[in-house]
Amino acid sequence: MIELVHLEKKYENSTPLKDVSTIINDGDVISVIGPSGTGKSTLLRCINMLERPTGGQILLDGVDITAPGYDVTQARRRMGMVFQSFNLFGHLTVIENLMAAPVDILGRTKQEAYETGVELLKRVGLEGREFRYPDQLSGGQKQRVAIARTLAMDPEIILLDEPTSALDPAMVGEVQSVIRDLAGSGKTMMIVTHEMSFARAICNRVFFMDQGGIYEDGTPDQIFDSPERELTRRFVRKLRVLELFIENAKYDYISADKEIDIYCLKNNIPARTKYRIRLTMEEIVQQLLLPQGDILPVRILVEYSGEEEKTTVTISYSGAGFDPADGENKLAYDTLKKTVADISYKYDSEAELPNSVTVLI
């Protein structure tokens, strides 16, 4: 069990952790979420004593590991840390990366460390890559090696700091699969992540961090479906809603596509739905609205419901009343209509953007 008692971490120009008190039970799998800069990574680094707290205590099974004179290597032998940047030794082969710490720190024989390393590589799906070097691996493979290296120390506690953030979207799934397997192993785990659907799927607790600490602590259902505090509600709603604004003719549609990719990845939105979101933008905005002329600005609001597996795309715009169904490009409208569940239009003269098209996917 880990107990944090009034934990504080100050830097010269900021205090990411002001007063953090909580208990992490044996076997807990905790997802740590929140806006950037709210101390999520700092919390993990303090627990592992990679960052020394400036106040408070960290009790590991009742022992204060922040106390003067305490040998922090004793605590680190019980904790493994997986970083977003892999931190593999480039001059060592994969198996040598796995063997180094068990031999040097735990005093295991090279043969024992080698056999354990081979088994761990099988576990993370990298059998047969023992003698490759890190620069011969993909990003996802490097991160799986980093996880195997952590497991080679047989830690009781595993801390993962945004383990998929440095990966291409195509590689995220293979690393998440390994972490899902670990989450069912009974080890205590804390995972800083921006992948909300993944966080929800693997954990039994969620820490939402803001205002210098753990702003809200609850079950996945509570945090993601019924948060009790205002900042949590705002954060969760923002995750579920994507807003795009087209203010001029030079709008960057490539960047918009990237934002849609990130939004769909974070919310585990199926590929077919992502395609239809893009198709809605292309057919309604680019093919039907922009040729009309005076319709800017345009606001696109995408809302996804995982529970109902439904997506609503609302496109609001300026100008006189114009229903895209009445546009000259009948092919664009009919193509979209055949692909989505419903398209509706309304005009409200009192609204800031009086025209509104709602597409149900």
C-alpha cells in the first residue's frame, strides 16, 4: 500500500503538487488524467523518488521513503517505471537491455536473467527479437521492450507515464494490448494517459488532477459518466465534444483532419464513424456551403456517445437561410444522405449563427 500525506512539489516558478493526500491500495489499477501541466507526471516521478518532494510524506507499506537517510533504491526495487520516451540503451541489444538491471541490481546470474528476458519478450509479443538493437525496432516495439525491461525487475508496483503518447496511432494498439494484460495480473499500477477509452477499460480508479492535486477520485463510471465536481465535468465534456471553426477561406482542412483523428482515437470511435464525420465536413461544408459565398464563419460541433454508439455533427453558419438540400450539388447531398442516419436543417433568425444542419451518424 502507498499512502501520500500532504505531498508537495515546488519548482522555482510553479507548484504542480500543492497538497496531495490519498491511499493507493495493493492491486489498484489507477488511470491518472487531466489537462496538461496539472502534475500528473510529477506525481508518478515523486512516488518513484525520481523527483524528491518538497513537502509531505510517501509511505510505502508504512515506511516513509521521503525520510532523511532512507535508501531510495530499496523502494525503487519494488517499483517499475515506464517512460513515454522508451529510455532504452541504444548500444545494447534488446535482451541486454532486459538483463542489465536484474544482474547489476538484483544480483541474478546472466543465465537466469537471459531466460527471464526471453520469456518476457514472448509475453509482450517480441519473440525472436532478442539480438536486435533499439534502432532496428518500431516505436511500438521499443515501448514493449521498455515494458518487458520493467517487468524483468519483478516489481510490485508499475508506474507508466503516458506510454503511448510518443507513438504513431497505428502503434498505440499493440502497446495498449500489453498494458491491458498487465492490468489483469494483480500488480498495482498507475497510468498517466490521454487515451480516455483505454483508461476507462483497464482501471478500477481514476484520478482527475487539477488545481495542484487530485481534484476528483472515483470509479471510471463516476468520473466519465457522472463526475461530481465542476472542473471534472468540463474536462470530460471537452473530451466528448470536438469543435472546429472555419473563419476564412484559407482554413487548414489538413489540420482539421488531424484533429478529427486525435478526437476519434481518444474516444475509441470506430473507423467507419470517423470516415462519416470527414464525409460530412467534405460534402456539407466544402461542396455545398462554401460555394454559396456569405456563410462564414462556420462552426462544426462533433458529439460522440459511446453508450449509444451514436455521433451527432452539427454545422452552424451565417448568412440568409439556406438548406443544403436545396443546393445545386445534388450528388454531394445524396451521397451523404445515403451514408448517414439522418440530416435535418433549421433556421433561427435570433441565433448568432442562424443556419444549422444536424447530421446523425
